[in-house]
Amino acid sequence: MTRRNPYLFGALALGLFAALPAAHAASGSPSALDRNRELQACAAKAEANPDGAKADARRWQEQGGGDYARLCEALALFHGGDFKAAGTKMEALVPTLGRDDPKAAASLLGRAGWAWLRAGDQGRAERLYGAALDKTPGDVDLLIDRAFARAEGERFWDAIADLDAALSRDPRRADAYLYRATAHKALSNYRQALADIDHALELKPGDPEAILLRGNVKAMGGNLPAARDDWALARRVAPDSEWGRAAADNLARTAEAAGAAGKDKAQEKKAQ
């Protein structure tokens, strides 16, 4: 499983940091609003052109852009694939940019957690998600993200506990049902996994990722014909997606295996 749009870094500047300069704006400070607008522009550029945004951020720092410029550089580093540096810079900004706003601090901590997870440090990511949840207890997205980090560390029951908590707060999160199904699949709890996939598909009919996963669970449970039906459906629904291609690969592999098994049986009969 992959976490779908866990943090859209363009939205980070537009959503989280729209609130940060509020105190300055209330006192009539135009510079705070200018910095926020520049951060939003830099965040958008970071997604499309990380190297260009990084250069802009460093020039901005030289011109006195301060923490806003450092955040812009962190975004550019993340989109450029330097996840450790991005996570480190995000963490360092929490005491200042998140000082007076628990939601801002939690959002920064969560984004740092995602960067460290992408860097392969599941333990550090989980600690950051925990710190973020201390700031905003019960945050559904943070619970889902911590569950994802725990699953990466093969702590599937802990992941399920976080997903249970997330779904108790928002039972319409199809992604949470899907992640919980994946955790149950890893634990060979196929009945529970299929039930969660059914919930996900009720909320998001025709989702090729859910259909592919349902086929995989059925195959692992020993029902290959039903699994092949799901893989064929996933391929029809989204042939050019990663899930449609994976379904096509599953169909090809199982067909090849069935053909090889048929040849072996034919040879056995001849030998008799």
C-alpha cells in the first residue's frame, strides 16, 4: 500500500501558514502578509521545480526571509528527494513557527514525520506523529499517518488501533478502511480484511486500488478464481493506473502458472 496524498506540500503553505501571520496582520504588518504570499508561491514552485525553489529560498534567506524562507527550502528539499534534510529543517521550525499555534506545530511535526518516513526512519517518523497528536489529540489524518508508519515497522496491531481510533471519529474515510484491510491481510486475518475492503468500496465505488487488494486477499485465502475476477475488474476499471497494471501482472502470472501446471499434468499422464 502507498499513502495517498498524505501531505500535499503546496497545500501546506496555503492551509497551515495562512494562520501563522495572523497576529502580525492584526497589528497591520504588511511584511507578514508579503512573507506568507511569497511562501505560497515558493511552495507551488517547489512541487514543479525543486532546484529552482531551493535557489529562491536561499536568496530569500540572504534577504532576511527568516523562518518562512527556511520552510520554503524544506519544501524544495522534500520535493527534490532529500527527505532527511527536509525532515530535519521541518523539526527545527516547530519551536518558532508553531510556538503559538498547536495546530501549526502539529502540522509541521506531521510533515516532518512524513519526510522521515520517506527517508526510511520509521521510528523517528512515529515519534513525530506522536508529538503531533499530543498537540492535536484525535486528529484523523495524523492517526492514519501514524498507523501507516507503524505498519511500515510491521507493528500491524498498533496500526490497527490507530485506524480504529480514526474511523471512530470519521467513519467515512475510505482510505482508513483500506489501510486497516492491508494490516489485517499482513496478519492473515482475511475475513476482516475483506470486510474493510467492502466498506471502502461502499464509500468509494469502483476504486481500483481496493479492487486489486480484494483480489490479492482472496488469492491469499485460497480463492484464486474469485481473485482473478477482481484483477480483471481492476484492469478494466483503470487499465493505465499502477493498480490496473499490477492486476494485469497478477493475471499473467497466474495464467502462466496454470499453464505450467497443465503441462506437468499432461506429462504425468503420458508417463503413466
